[in-house]
Amino acid sequence: MTDKMAIAIGLVLFLGILVYYRVPSMVAKMLDARAERIRAQLEEARAAKEEAQTLLASFERKQAEVQRDADEIVRRAKSEATAASEQAQVDLQESIARKLRAAEDRIAQAEASATREVRNAAAAAATAAAREAIGGGLSQDRADALLDDGIATIGARLN
């Protein structure tokens, strides 16, 4: 027997023992089980990826919605600020108009009061001049002096 023949017989015996103990079917079962585990893991990874994409899309929609809400809030705040500013301007104009009317009323009252005082002073001066003219035989020079004093008094009170 040659060495090659002995190796060939040993190889055949080894392969026969492997087949007898069903090693190839066990190896095939182990490979099949491993392939099934890998398939399950791939399916699980695919499902996780789809779930992550769904969550990402949901978050992007929510972010867009929140951004729209924020833009709306900013727009509304600007609108309200503009309206408040315009209302404040209107209120200020009304307040100025009221104060102006009140000042004009006070001026008119002061003018009326000054006019009354001038009339009263003129009446008092005229009465005094008349009383003196009637009572004491007033000379023409004295009557002119009293008239000039009355006019000066009226002029001073008007100013």
C-alpha cells in the first residue's frame, strides 16, 4: 500500500464517520439556524429603521408646526404692538386736544374776568369822577386830570 492509498482510505473512513454521525446535517442545521438568526436580526433592524424614519417624520412635522405657531405668535404680537402704538397715538392726540381746550377755556375765563375788572374799574372811576363833578364844582382841568387817571388805570389793568 502506498502512502497515497493510505491517505485516501483514511480520508474515506473519516468522511464515512462524519456521515454516520450525521455531522453534515448538524452543520447544515447550525448554518440554517444562524442564517435564520441573521434574517431575524435584519428584519428587526429594518423594522427599527422604519420606526426611526416614522419618528423622524413625526418630529419634523411637529417642528414645522411649532415653527408655524411661533411665527403666528410673533406676527400677532407685532400686530398687537402696532395696534397699541396707534391707540396710544390716538389717546395722546385726544389728551393734547383736551388740554388745549382746557387752556383755551381758562384763557377765555381770564379774558372775561379781566374785562369785568376793567369795566368795574371804569365804572368806579366814572362814578368817582361824576360824584366829584356833581358835588364839588369840578374845574375843567381837574375833570381832564381825573379822566386821564381813569384811562391810565384801565390801561394798566388791561396789560
